Amino acid sequence: MDRLDRYKSVYGACRDLEPKLSIGAEILRRWVLQAQADAGDRTGPTSEELAEIKALKAKVKDLEETNEILRQSVIFFS
């Protein structure tokens, strides 16, 4: 991130570093953008917030499955 001012864009920097690091430019670009969000230099969810969203989505899915099982149980026992 400290060398980004040498390039016209984040993607340009990533394209330059891609062969040196043997990592795809798009992956590097996403890492840089996420690091900027985590540092507060860019808007968007931080890594911590993304992890929380992922956990909450998993919990919602689990609760929806549980509710469906309970609905089916009520129908079966009615």
C-alpha cells in the first residue's frame, strides 16, 4: 500500500507485481482494497464486519432450516 502513489491505479500496481509474487492481479487488487477498508482509508465493510455478516447469514440459514423442520412436524402431527 505504501507504493500505490507510484502507479495510476491499484490495478496497475497489481499488474506490475503479479509476476513477481506469482499471484493473480485481481486477487492482489482485492487484498489491497480490503486492507484499505480495514485501515479506514476506503469505504466499505472491514474484514471483521464481513466475518460477522458471514456468521449471521449462516445463523439465519440454520434458523430457517429449523423453522421448516418445525413446520413439517406440526403438519405431520396434526
